[in-house]
Amino acid sequence: EAQVTQNPRYLITVTGKKLTVTCSQNMNHEYMSWYRQDPGLGLRQIYYSMNVEVTDKGDVPEGYKVSRKEKRNFPLILESPSPNQTSLYFCASSPTPGQWNTEAFFGQGTRLTVV
Amino acid sequence: ELKVEQNPLFLSMQEGKNYTIYCNYSTTSDRLYWYRQDPGKSLESLFVLLSNGAVKQEGRLMASLDTKARLSTLHITAAVHDLSATYFCAVDRGQFYFGTGTSLTVIP
């Protein structure tokens, strides 16, 4: 089954404690991205990756890091989380934008609370 | 920077009524996508519109794309409670740009 898998689904952590949210896809997609969703602000892109070892900042990259060492995995790293990073996070994958059909598939989401 | 605007942001409608959600975007694109999100859930793909004039229908929902006007519409026919959700449009322009979403509540 084609899917994007995020872990964990729920996470409560303390300010400053490094954490990683994993994302894995099994569709051989080149493009992967991370979004955060906050009430009234819609989906905002944090980082995206066009392929292995190619990453770029989205609209709200501050306080986040990513890596793309393998095509299937795109972890989101918060080196020193702060309460303003409390949010619902989604990972998505799709074929490379600009191709014919670049329908994105989303993970189930990670609800992060930083206290 | 490409901007994607949806109207309305909030929509409360009675069962059985018709309504249209609008998605305007600021730069040319031939690819537009509609997603549905239930509360606390992930985004689910609804429609893929890949050319000017494209029209797709699924049940009580119909989506269309006018690339010249940079406008997509999501039309709801005879709404039912199960359609209550947040609907997002997204444009592919080298990366994906999402609208702010339309929160739809269908009232019995």
C-alpha cells in the first residue's frame, strides 16, 4: 500500500530537548516536504527536498533542520524546541513538481507540544 | 511569491443547499489539487486538475479549473453532514503552495 509514515503521532517535550520526527514514503517519490499547521494560518511549508541530498527552505524554516540521505526518508529535526513550535506537523511526498501529475500524499501528522 | 487565496474561510450551510468554494492564485499554473481534511486528521486527495477547463466530479463535489482566470472552484451540491471538513486547494509551481483552507460545516 502506498503510504507516507510519520512517527511519532503525538509528542510532548520540554523546551530545549532535541527531537526528531521521522517520515518515510514507499512510492519512490523524489519530492518530500514538511508543513506545520496552526489554527487560522493554514499549511505553511517548513522545508522541502527535490531529491536525495537536495533540500531547501520553505516559508517558515527557522528552528528546524532536515536531511535527505535516502530517497524514502526525510526526518525533521528540532535542535532546541521552543513553545512556539507547538503545532501539528505533516510530511508529504509527491513526484517532482512540474511533472504531469504531482498529487501529494500526506502522512498522518505529528502533534507536537513543547512545554 | 505565489499566493493562493480561498474564499470563504468559513462556511456554514444547511443540508440540501448548494455552494461554491473559490480558489484564486496569483501566478500561472496548470496543476491544481483539492484536498479534504477532517478534524485532527491528515489531508486526503480529492481532485487532481491538470489542464485548463478540467472538470472532475465525485459524488456531491465537483471541481473545475480555469487557468486563464487563475481560478478553481469546488462546487457542493445538496450538501450532507458528511461533507463537513476543511478543504484546501494547492498549486504546483515548482513547489506546492496551499490555500488557507475553507472550513465547511453542514447543519442538519
